[in-house]
Amino acid sequence: MTKHAENFLSVFSQQGFQKIDLEWDNLDVIAHTKKTIIQGRKRKTVKEDKKILDNISGSVRNGRFTAIIGPSGTATSTLLSANE
């Protein structure tokens, strides 16, 4: 570990933050949505489930720098929100 990283972790611990490991296994996130369709001349609202994350596993270890990256629309923000 670099000296800079050690200093950062030292300050981080002094601020009262608890050091933890985070792990998830077989994580699914499903969005319940409604969409309007037109059948003939009538509008109809249909409920639809959309699987955003499907069977995702991973971990973040204390003292390690971890990046979750991907292009727009690949559910990286959803993954972070699901682990709050």
C-alpha cells in the first residue's frame, strides 16, 4: 500500500468511520414499471417487470480501491444503490 493510501486510511479511521468488507451474491434487481400502449383507438396501461441486475455477485474489501465502471445504461448506479 502506498504512503498516500495509508495516510488517507488513517484520516478516514480517525473520523469515526468503520472499516468493513462488503459482499453480495446472486443479487437481482427488478423494476416494476407501467407503460401505456395503444390498442386500436384505446390507450391501455400495462404493468411490466424489467430485470435490471440478474444474478450478480461481487465484493469490495477494506483497504482496497475498487471501481465499478461501465458505459451509460449498464446498471452501474443500480448496483451501487442496491448495496446501500
